[in-house]
Amino acid sequence: MKRFARLLPALLLGLGLGGCGLVYTVDVQQGNLLNKKLVDQLKPGMSKRQVALALGTPSVTSPFEQSRWDYVSSIKRRGKAAETRTLTLTFEGDSLARIEGDYFPEDSAQLIKDAKKYRLEFPDEKRPDDKKKSKG
């Protein structure tokens, strides 16, 4: 019983801290990461293949509406509501007809910069630092 009496306050403290938002949560970006430079490359008349090479495959395609491609991106920042942006491309036949919607033009560079803060080590990647170590 004494062991339980010691464990209970620690458990309650942990739950309390977790509920207060003091525990760190990461920013989560999902979907297509589009930047202004890529979107500015799009011109009416481009083929679907050219658009796919420039932006990648769309997030959402409908089997019923094949002339519309949606690039959806959302970001959930700590303590804020999730933001969702959509870039909609409409095709007539195989050529791009309209570009509509919004995206995160100013945030994509910042997201990439933030992601580089967390340097992940992958065994199949060669880093400049690794070359110096192997020569030594």
C-alpha cells in the first residue's frame, strides 16, 4: 500500500503536466510541400505529365473528375488550430486550363529550414563529415 501511495502522486503529476500542454509537441506538416517558385512554373497549356514532373503527383484525384487535380497541404503548429491549403488544377483534355486555390508559399522555405535543424543519420547516406573520418 505504501508503494501505491508513492506512485500515485507521481502519476497524477505526470498526467497534470501532460494536460497543461507543457509537454513538447512537434509541428506536423502533411501533404504536398509547394513553394512559390514551383507554382509560378505552371502555365496554361502544360500537359498533365509536365505538371506531374514539376509538382509531383497530386494528393487527391477523383476517378469521376479526372480533369481536376488537388494538391492539399496542412500544418498543425503547437498550440494552434490546423491550417489547410489547397491548390486546384483544372485540365481540359490533357492541357492545364486553370490554377486556383491557396498554398503555403511563404512557409515552404521555413519548413525546409526547420526540418534541417533535426539532422537524421541514415546508414546509406554519405555525409561530408563521414568522408573526413574515413580518411583519418
